[in-house]
Amino acid sequence: MARLSKGRMPMAHLYKGRMPMAHLSKGRMPMTRLSKGRMPMAHLYKGRMPMAHLSKGRMPMTRLSKGRMPMARKLNHFPEPAILTSVKCAVAKEHWRKTMDIRNINKIILNLLLLAALFLLLFTSLGSAQNIYPKKDLVFTQVVTGEGFDSSIAVTNRGTYTYEGWLLFTTGEDGAEWNPIVNGLLVTGGSVDVVIEPDQTKIFYVRGTSLKVGYAVFLSIDWSVDNHLEGNLTYFNSSSGEVVDAVGVPESKEFYVSSLPYSNFYDVGLSLANPDLYGSGPADIRIYLFYDSGEIATQCTLQMASNAHMSRFLSELPWENSLATLDPVTIGKVEIESSVAISGIAMTVTDGASSQAELSTLSLDAAPQLYTVTMDADNGDVYEGELSLWIEGFFVKGYMHITGVNGEYYDDAYSYQPYLVSGQLIGMDMDLSFYCSWWPTTQDTGVSLYIYLPQYFNGSNEMTGYWSADYAWDQGVDPLRGDITINNTMLGD
């Protein structure tokens, strides 16, 4: 708990005498990071970096700086649809015909353009609503500079290969570029090149000449699994050139749903960011406010533009019901639901002695969603159960119980350890694959269970997909196959 003088808190612009928003104007436009000679069309390179093979899969930083090609790294991992192969073949055939028959050149050019357009459409449709790869990327959604505040970001490369990427700065609810002073140099274009050798630690001192709040993203440029980034941020509050207080801040997690209990409603603020690296668009956010009894007191809706940053106290949110008309909400919780993955942390600011204030930070972690499960097997069996899932960026975790088969339910279903669910969410395709040490129809034989939900959306009440179970030890038993339906049991809760 750091002691910070009133008027000099990181969220100072949210308090009485809050900072004017003038710094967000002056002709700045959202998404300016795509202008000034950068390469917004980088996704046309099939998600690959030119000449990457000459630098062990990485481009020289001189090419990547100011280019900001997140798609160059990200699209690499999507499997190439079969139809793309036929498109490539068609392009090759047209090229051969062009060399053999110059008279058809106009028709060939037209066909090539159409095929290229189809290719682009197919590839860009594979986009994802998530942005951050844990341990490869880092986000800090509350970076503060100016008026006695500095931010220090410490990062280390836990790996055996050089980490390369960018440090991107953004500020304001319009997602404007931010050019603070980093390690004594003024940032240009809102980005700093980052190179960290194995086990090396680097410090990025972020300063400013006026009070400003925004967020920072460390974005890796490669798919190497032998370099990983870990780090934290520290605020320093200085007076007369001397540091008088400091508070540590963890990295901000990416989530679709997060739940935050609190002990004093009026002390809590949210710092959220929508670092829209893939063009998923604005984040439609709904926030529920709960009494300590578990009843919903009120709710509100927000929309965060691409790249936007938002820092507000809970009491400043546009609640549907006036707080003055509600029963006291001093103790309770807020639940945040977003249409796309966003990142954030929470902060508490409480009055202290001697005209001081106490500041602390709280993590906003992914919260579980609960589902009932019906699995119809091809052999006629029907399995029923319960499933909980929480989504951390691209990673999915959870628990699962089978509670009954063919209408007969187990009295002791919850006395068994639940299945430990793991998987991934890429775009709207959810793949879950995990081991079940016990299966109802062959209790002495474990199975490897795979579940595929092709249109997963956090706000959906019902979703369908496919499942299969392969017996881990008894090779003489045919695998199980079938359809699965999951129903959300806590929408609106």
C-alpha cells in the first residue's frame, strides 16, 4: 500500500479537479498508428514476413520499426484452409497461361485480381477476437506520467533465444498514439523497438511533462517458443526530486468475463484497454453491480473503441439506476462482460492519515462461465453433466463432471475429482482436449475426450458442437462419437 499525496494519484484525472481531455484532441485521430508510412496492408503477405528465412524467422528490426505488423506474426498459426490451396494452384495456372499466350493477358490479369481478392477475404476472415499471447506479450493498462509520477517497467526474457518486438503506447478513450519519454528519449509514432537477450533484464523508465494516463503493450514479433517475456510495473511518486512512495502493479490479464469483489464501492476504479491488434472492432461491455447478498443492484453498458483506454471509478460509470436510489452498495462485486477480449486491472484509493491517500492494485482475472452439458453418442447413449470454463486470452481452462447417463443420475457424482479441462479458443472455434480418468460406461478405463464448439460466443445461451472419446488403455473398444449441446446457466448473473 503506497502513500500518495492527494492530487497526485495515478488516477488523478478521475478525481475532483480531474485532468481535461484536451490532450486527446489537437487533430489526433483514432488509429493514427496505421498512418505515417506504416504498413496497414501487412496482412496481404499471407501472415509471413518477407525474407524472414534470412534472420532465423525474424525480420531485422529496421524493417519492423514503425511498421507494426501484428498480423505478420499472428496469422502464421492458422491452418491453411484447403480452398486456399486450390486458389494458389489457380493463380499458378494463370501465370503459366500468361507466359504461353500473351493474347489473353487482360483476362488473366482480371482473374488474378479476383483470385487475390478471394485469397485476402479467406485469410482476413480467420481473425481472432483475442490479442495477447501470455508469456509472449505483456499489457499494463495503467501507465502514469507527469506531475510527480513516473512509471518503471521491468521485463526479462526467460528463454534461450533473443526476444524481439515493440513496446506500444496508447492513451485516451479514442485510442490515440502516446509519445512519452522512455529512457530519456521522446517516443515517436507511439512505439519503441525492444530487443532482450536470454535472461537479460531491461528497465523502461516512462516519464512525461504533463499528467497523462494510458496503457503499454509489449508485442512479440515471432513464434519462437524459446523466448518468453515476464515483467511488472512500478509507479514512483516524487517530491522535490526525491521518490517518496512507490507501488507495484502486475501485468493486466486478458478476459471476456471478470468478477471483482470489493469492500468499499467508492474506493474502486477500473482501468481497461481494448488493444485491438487484429481489427476485431469496438468492445461492447456490460457491467453488473451486485449487492453483498448476490442480488443485482443495477447495470450499465459501455463501448470501447479500437485501441481505447478507460480509467474510471465505479461511482462514475453510467449506471441505469441512480446510486442515490439504491440500497447501500458499499460491499459487493462488479462483473464485467465484453464482446471481445479486453485487458484490465482495478485500483483502490482510500483516505489515509495526515491528508494522504492509500493506493493499491487488484487483478482482473478471467471468471468462469457455467454450463449444463448434454452429449448424445452415436451408439444411443446420452451423457449429462456440468461444465465450467474460463478463458484467458487464447487459453481455455475449466472443470467438468458427468452427472448421469441415459436418464439415471449419480448420487455421488460430486465425490469424484472433476475432469481438468484445457483447450484453446481461436476466433470462435473452441477446441477442448483432456484426459478423463473415469468414464461412466467403462468405469475402469480412462478416455481422452475431445470437444469442438465451432461457434463459441460468451454471450450465447446455447451452443452445439461435436465430441469424441478414445479409450486410453483398452485398444479393443471402439471410440465414442456424437453431438454436444451446452447451455449457459448464469447469463445475466
